[in-house]
Amino acid sequence: MNIRHVVEDDFVEITEILNHYILHSDARYFEPAPVPLGGRQEWLNTFNQETPYQMLVAESDADVLGFCCSQKYRPEAAFNRTVEVSVYVSPKSASGGVGTKLYDELFTLLKKFQLHRALAGVALPNEASLALHQKFGFTEVGTFDEYGVKEGKYISSTWMQKKL
């Protein structure tokens, strides 16, 4: 498995992974339907190796096994030393250590940017994601109980933070 920065050729597979989670879980912002590649292009272009907003992919035999990213938490300057992180693993790669390897590399890269906090929101239930974040030193801040709705069902999310 190779971990590297995202390139444009990865965008189709990343979109497929995100759309898998939209269709089969509550893990992706409660979006009601898959989003086409064109709908993701602007977001994908916000990642840059020279900024704290990184996107990495795990690949094997030219297949994207998963990806992780650090992105702007909020647009106000007060939050410039805080990033929101997330990791998504292809369903064909679940439980293979892909998420751990991606986060290992991401947090190593983030050290050079003088950040103060990393935040992560985990839609519930998702014990695997909670455990992965705890493994990387995240602690629970709190849970937004039933604050979103997807397909008529209320969804809760636990928010976590890590000092960088």
C-alpha cells in the first residue's frame, strides 16, 4: 500500500467512495443522494500540499483504497489554526489498516503548519471511526443529539478534538 497526495486522476474513485457512504450509511453529512464528480470538483480543488488543507490517498495496484483530508473548519480567521479531519475507506478495503496508515501520514504532514487543534465529527453509530480517532489521541467533546435528518431518521454526531 502506498500513501500519497491526491491527484486529479483520483477524483472519480474518491467520489465513488463518498457516494458509497451517502447511499449506505449516515457517515457523510446526511446528504440525501449521490453527488456527481462535477459537484465535488470545487471541494477537491481546495486541497494543496503547501497549505494545512491536505488530501492523501492510499492506493494499491492503481486502486484507491481510501483517502483522508484536513480542511478548513470555519472561514473566519479565528479558526486558521484549527482543521477538521476525516477519513474514508473503500468498502473493498475495510478493516485492512488503511485508515490508520492514512492518518499516520496526515498527522505527520500537519506538524509543519503550526496548527493547534484537529476536530472530527462522527455520525453515530460508528464504533470503528470513534475507535480510530481515539487511537490517534482524539477525545470526545460532546454529542449533537438527533440534530440532523436523513431519510426521515434523526442522526446524532459525536465531535472529537486532538491537540496538535
